[in-house]
Amino acid sequence: AKQRGDFRSKTEPAVAAWKQYLKAHPKGEFRDQALIGLSRLIPGDEGVAYLTELVGKHKDSQLVPQALYEMAERQSAAGQAQQALGNYRKLVEGFPQHELAPAGRYGLAWSLFELEKFAESAQALDAVVGAKNAEHELKLASLELQIWAHQKAQNPQGAAKAFIDAYFEKFPGIRAF
């Protein structure tokens, strides 16, 4: 609790400055950055409200993909898989080429897994594993989740394939015999 109080006291000047900026310049040049900044400094529903405002009222902003991802991540962490799923979908469908799309696809698959939609989760992970712009660690995490999703979907062949793919992703220098 002491650390949270320390954090809040250290961020209060920044929060006050962003709020003052938004009040004085509701359509200002840095409006979107202020909304994202406030969402990161303010925990809980109040912080999410700034992301919701950015996504809902400022659809033309270049920061919408970031806001969708951050909302979905917060919702996922709070155990709100259905809400997170919706925001991950908006990200990957609305911004399929964005740098956050692979991570959004992983989040979407994780949300499906949490909702016990295992076959859909495994299928969604194919897009992450096959993405050229997905980081190596994200591909490995996707393959690991895909093993579990196939297993839960009672698809042992899919689980075995994901296991083999994960092995060769982890050890790319090893050749199949």
C-alpha cells in the first residue's frame, strides 16, 4: 500500500498537468497523448475511461491501436476475458498490419482459451505463428498455448504438430531427420 501511495504522489503533478491541458485544449495537438498518458498514470476504471474516450471519440487517432491493446490487456488481467476479446478483435481486424497486431492476436487467442473456446483459440494462434512481424518469443508463447488449446479441444494431432513446431522454433539449427 505504501508503494501505491508513493507512486500516486509522484504522478499527481503529471496527472494534474494532463488534465489541465485537456481542459484548456480539448481538441489540442497533444490530446491523444494526454489521454493515453492519463490512462497509464491512473489505475482502474478511471484510467480505462481515458482509453475508452480515445477509442470512442477520436477514431482517426494514430493511438487508437495502442489504446485498444492497453484496454484489452487491462481487461484480460482483471479476468474480463469477454471484454478483452472484443477489444483484441477490434485491434486485429481494424489494424491488421499494426505492429501490435501479432500481440493482439495472441491476446485474442488467450481470451478465447480463457472462455474455453479451445479450437478457436488454436486456430487464432496460427496467425501469430505465421506472422512475419511477430517476435520470436511471441511465436514460442503462441506455440505453447496452441499445444494446450489443441489438447483441450481433444485434437492430439494438432497438439503434436504445435509441439514439433515449437521445438524447431526454439532450436532452429536442428534439422529434422
